[in-house]
Amino acid sequence: MNYSWLTYKCWDGSPMEPLDKLHHVLFPYGPPVGDEVNLCMVPRYITVPWLEKMLPTSSGVFVVEDLIDSIACLFITMVLLSISWYVVYYVWNKVDHRFAAVTPAHKKWYVIANLSKSFLLGIQALSIRYWLSVYTSYIEGRYKVRLELKRCIVLYVITDVVALFMVPKLPRSTVTHHVTTLLMAMVVWSVDNTIPSTQGANGIVKMIIIYGQCSTVAYLVNAYLAWRVVYPKAGWVKITCHLALLSYLLSCFMNWSFHLFWLYGCVVNMDISILTILYIIGLAFTINDDIKLISWLIKQKSPMATN
């Protein structure tokens, strides 16, 4: 087995950051070199007749290879993350009486799920390589989206997917949110985003990606949602709340600014379709949820706030 990925360098010759290493270990990018195996590419060479009949062939819009690659990455990461959740649950429950005392017991999985999402969003938001990849894809690449960014979306949605199976008694609204996130991710994975355009369906897909990318900035919100359950009276949890609010405001400002700029372009170019209107309506509901969460975080900052 070739372990050259241990010393693998990025496209500009610089050493890999933690995000790059995690990304490459889980699903290395590029064709196999020697006897090095890219696990995500394996399904491409497996013939499944019934699946081939279900999926349309690649075209100017649909890219079956990217969809299969991303789903393979999702499955690999889902298995690894599920195992890690069980390990964290067992160890934390043994060494920390405050976590062990959390009631009802199913809330412990809620805590682990939020910390998991905070970690996976955080390693993206704090990676210069991640934002450089965003820049080269959207600016230098004239809004082309490379396969690496599609795989980063796997890291964005994986906690939601695992939570559907492992977190008991999820509210119906949360289940709807997680399923919608996964379906939107599958749309992004299957669309050919290398087309240099921000108009039409292709533009909507890219705005979905931008929304997810900017949302990684607010990774502290999930950390706060978890820590407040286990350590409700800790002073550093209150500090986390303040930082979470600031990061969420920044995330919303970035998202809303990008979308206003995109919407302005749609109006100027007379590119208003039914899909555009439906996306804007869906976006309005999302913004409404953003405003509610901002209001809730502001209330949590109050000295009189209770958990």
C-alpha cells in the first residue's frame, strides 16, 4: 500500500492543513497512484444494473460520477462518525458525572450531535485552504465548483444524516430540516457546477453552496447548544453564547449580502424563473428561522436567562 498521502501537499505546493489531512484520509482526491486506493472512486467501477436504470446518464446538467462519488464519501464518513459517537458517549459517560447526569438520557445524543457538527463546521471555517478553495472556484474559476468542494459538503451534512438514525425523539421540524439538507446536498452533488454561470438552475445550486459555506462561520452556535445542556452554569458557556451570537450575525450578514447581490443580478439580467421564485420563498423561511435563532441567542445572553 502506498502511503504517499501522509506527505501529500496541496495544489500550490504548501503543506496540508488539518482540514486537508482529514479530507484526504477520508477520501483522497485524484486517480489511484500505484496501489493507493481512492475509496470514493471504487463504486464507479462496480456495475449495478438496477441502479444504472434509475439514474440518468451524464449530460450537460447531470453528472452521475460526481453523485456516486459524493454518496460513497457520505457512506464512508457516516460509518466512521457513527462509531466515533458511540465511543464518545461511552467514555464521556464514564469520566464526567455531569454528562452522565443529563436527563432525559436521549439528550446526551443531542449534545454529541451538536458538538460533532460544531467540530466538522469549525475545521472548515478555520481552514485558510477551505476559503482559498472557495475563492479559486467562485472567483478565479468564474463560479465553477470542483469535486473537492462537493466533498466538503459531505462534511457539512454528515452530522444531520447520522442524527436521523442515532438521536432519539428528534422534533419533526428538525427531521424535516435534516432531510431537506440532505436532499439539497444530493442536488448539488448531481449537478454539473463547472459551467461558468450564476444564472438559472445552475446559479441556484451555487447559491445553495454559498449558503452552506457561509454557515460554517457560525459553528460556535452548535457548540453552545451542546455545552449549555451539560454545563448550564459555567461562565465560559456564557462567553461561548456571546461568541456564537457574533459568529451567527457575521454568517447571516455574509449569506444575505451574497444573495442580495445574486438577486440583483437576476433582476438586471431578467433571469427570474419559477425555480428562482421557489428558491426565494424557501430562502425567506430560512431567514425567518435565522432571525428567531438570533433573538433566542440574545435572550440567552441576559443574566436572567435560564436553560
